[in-house]
Amino acid sequence: MKRHLLNIFIGIIILSISSCKINYSFTGASIPPEVKTISVHYLKNNASLVKPTLSQQLTDALRERFNAQTNLNQVNNGGDFDISGEITNYATAPIAIQGNQTAAMNRLTVSINIRFVNKLNEKQNYETSFSRYVDYPSSQSLASVESSILDDLIGYLVDDIFNKTAVNW
């Protein structure tokens, strides 16, 4: 009798587990299934100090993230998700001033303004400024560390945009 009750109990558990529908994503993206396309427009550089390759690098990285972590088809215009914007700041400044009035560290800051339009749910539309920075030793010139620092900054900014757009954080 105990064995029979145990089999019934196990059967009920298996049926209840198999009847549950669980949706999960390894990227954390929560994009509705009716959203099929995305347009990521070229991000113009409107900063007073212009790094010539930054616009293309940032635009490409954003497109690559959505391509790699979603099933959205990229289109030039008219996507269900539409991302546009511009770089608004690219600046380096001294920080961590020492006793002899020299900076121990410098900070490179990149800021961008992003406009997101969800054509299927206007409540999710936003316009937001994202800003990230990386500090580097003042003993190094910006030119010597700029490439690696920009890779980090671009990664941080793309994470922020992706999370706000696709993960709804």
C-alpha cells in the first residue's frame, strides 16, 4: 500500500512539473515574441572632442550585441525596436589630486543619448543619457591606453543600453 501511494505521489509531481511552462533566457532578455525586427541607427558623434572611430565602434558593438543575444532580425529602418542617438561627451580629466597638486589618475568619460522606440508597445519607449568612465594612471598618456579603455567603455555602454532595452532593468 505504501509503495502504491508513493507511486501516485511521484506521478502527481511529474504531472504538475510537466504542465508548468517555464520561459528562460541565458541572456536575460525579455523580448515579447511578436517583436521580430530591430533598427540600430548610426550613432553620430556630437561631442566637443571627437574620437573619429568611436561612432562606428559603438554602433557596431550595439548591433552585434542584439544579433548575438536575441533572435531579432536587423533592418535598416522601420524595425519593431528602433534605436537611435548620439555621442554627447568624450572627455578626459584629472582626478585623485596628490599633495603636490598633480593628478595620480585621469578619467576618460563617454556619454551617449539614446532614443528607443518600441513600435508594438509605446509604454516602453525612452530617451536616456548613458555615461561611463574608466580611470587610468596619469603616468600613462591617453594615446597609450585609449584603445583598451575604449573597448571597456563601449562594452559598459552597450551593456547598459541592452539591459534597459531588452532586459527591462
